Amino acid sequence: MQIAQHWIDIAYLAAAVLFVLGIKGLAKPKTAVRGNQMAALGMGAAVVVTLLHHSILSYQILIAGLLVGGVIGAVIALKVQMTSMPQLIALLNGFGGGASVAVASAEYFLGISGAVGVISTGVAVLIGTLTLTGSLVAFAKLQELISGQSIGFPGMKFLNLILLLGALAAIGYLVVEPGNDLLFWGIVGAAALLGLTLVLPIGGADMPVVIALLNSYSGLAVSAAGFVMDNNALIITGSLVGASGLILTQIMCKAMNRSLANVLFGSMAEGGTEIDADEIYRGKVKSSSPDEVAMILETAQRVVIVPGFGLAMAQAQHAVRDLANAIEARGGEVEYAIHPVAGRMPGHMNVLLAEAEVPYDKLKDMDTINPTFEQTDVAIVIGANDVTNPMAREDKGSPIYGMPILNVDKARTVVVVKRSLSPGFAGLPNPLFAMDNTLMLFGDGKQAIIDIATALKEG
């Protein structure tokens, strides 16, 4: 079955409207599910209409691709744990860039013509390829296949500039000489290397910002591929993803006191002096027990829970909700302090706590919660290391210096739940652990919280 082009364009427009409404719905917790459903409906409509396009030559290949992709997607959805979601998002960003490269490359070798077509192809290949390789580096860092520390060498920024200018020059020359395959593969090679050199020097603490930026890149690559194929749905959808990803990146840069230019050119959180953890911790760390923490909570009027990646790893969100219920049953007030980059992807903690049905109005952002820590009886930190590290305020030699943090050290008592004194993803010791008002509760995050709640209920 084939339909006229104008009906295809109308359907693509309707799908684009559903995408916009979907994004709008995702802005609020109450409308997020409906927003997700509308975006999925828009994507489904776009897929169906595309299958009816008159230029499709082989449905067998398409059906095979749909089956294989559908099975892989279903397995991923069922098997991947919430703790691995940042890595998955990094991979999906890369796949989006890779798909754009594949589409643009196919159009190029079929014989793209015209300045706009050649430039669009070059841009899609450039952005898509660097998104693919950059996302693979981000995945490797998040999965701890390679070091989460900054990896680089002197002159890397200069190399990035040369690679970018060289790729842009090659795109310009392709307009003059569109059949030059050597130039085309030169663009692919330069972009692949650029993706590596842009992300390798970025430290693990800044990875949520990188994921947001790579998401924006994948959208821009899709939009450029849309110009190559003259497909309005791809142009609109890619533009939406590119713009929203860039806005999110800017918001997160502001939250971390970083420069967007530094993110774009792969120079976040470089350098820093070597810091001796033993010197910070020796003789100052005080261990505690669930019973002791429960005794403190018995008289606490205000408690702030600070979730971090340790909470995600321990799958402790339901246990945390039960502990909050126990505190509130005794007349205490409980709120949750959410740092914009807690965890390893934007909104990581919000998603986990929403899964445990924590009321959204109890989740407070950094600007709202920070002024209240001095009136907080107990701050319970669960695996949130870098976003509570006072070095960000005090140590100019630290890679995280200048990053706004949650001022949990201002609370009357701080309870830190961790397996050990190991550093966070930034690789830095945390002086908070050695402060006079801090108690360390070592152990699995979920079990520790369950033990505290049990002792509190029995007390």
C-alpha cells in the first residue's frame, strides 16, 4: 500500500506535534506518563507512515530490521537494571549518532547532489560519528571499563581544534568535488577521533553533563540526516532533541558552575593537585551502628535524606521510603535533597525515588534545600560523595572546585552510609567523612537503612 506524499507530510506534522506535547508533558511528574505515551504514539505514527512511503523498495529487509531491533529492545528493557541506566542512555545516544551516519553515508554513495545535500551529509557524518565514539567512551567510563579520571595529554585541545577545522574544510571541499570518497572517509576518521578526544579528558563527576550534551549531538545528527533525506519528521524531531539537550546541558553547567564552552571542547575538571586521603581521614573518622543512628533519629524533628549513586547501586529507594515513614510516624519532618548531577545521568535520583512512590513535593532542589541545612537535625547521606564534598567550596586545587554542592556539613549531625571510604566518581577523598559532626555507617546501603528503620520502630 502506498499513500500520496502530502498525506505523508501531514502525518509527519501530526507526529511532530505529539513529540512537542510529549516533551511538555514530561516537564511535570503528574503529566509525565501521559507525555511519554503521546511521544510514543507520535513515534509509532511516524514509523507506520514511513512504511507506507512510495520509495521503499524492500519490505523484507525492513521487517527483519524491525524484528531484530524489537527483540533487542525488549531484552534490554527487561534486563537492564536502573543502576545501569546511565550507561544505557550513553549507548543509545551513540546508536542514534551511528544511525544518522549510516543514513547519510548511504545517501552519499547513492549519489547526493547539490550544495545543501552535500553539506547536510557532511554535517550528519561529522556530528553522528563523534557522537558515536564519544558515547562509547562515556559508556566505558560509566561501566568502569576505563578510568573515570581525566585522560589526556598536552596539546589535546589544539588537536581537537585541528580535527574540527579539518573536518569542516573537508566538507567544504566536498561541495566543490562531491565524488571524492577519500575526503568523505577523512571526515569519518577525523570525527571518530574527535569524539574520543572530546570525552576522554572529562572526569567522571561531570559525566551527567556529558550525557546531556551527547544527547543533544545525537538530535543534531538526526536533524542533519533529515535534510539529507528531505524528511520533515527527522528534521523536526532531531531539532527538538538537539535543542532540549542543549538547554539541559546549559542548566546542568550552571548547577555545576561549569562553562558550556568547556563541555563543548572537552576541558572540564582537568588538572588538580594530588590529594592524600590518609592525611584527611587518619584518626578522625567515627564509625557508628544502626542502633546508634536510630537513637539520634528518635528525637530528630527535621531530617534530610541525600540520595546518591550508592543508593542506586544498593537499590535502597524503597528502604529509604520506609525509613522516612518511620521518622514521620514519630512526628519528624523528612525531605530529600536532590543535586542536579547526583547519580550518573540527569534526573537519576528523581526517577529512583519516584519508583518508590516518594511524594514529589518532598524532593527539594539544591537552591531550595541548602539554606535549610543549618536548621536540620540529621542529614542522612547515602552514597552521595562528590555532590557533598566540601573541597568544591574550599580547595582551589581540586578538580571539582567551584561546583555547587549540597551543604550537608552544616547540619547538626551527618550520617554517611557507605561501604567504605572509597572515593566517588571524581576520585577524590571527602573531608565531610572526617568532620566532628559526621558519623560513618559502613555497609550495604539498603541493608543499613533497613536496620536503622527496624531499630527505630522497635525503640
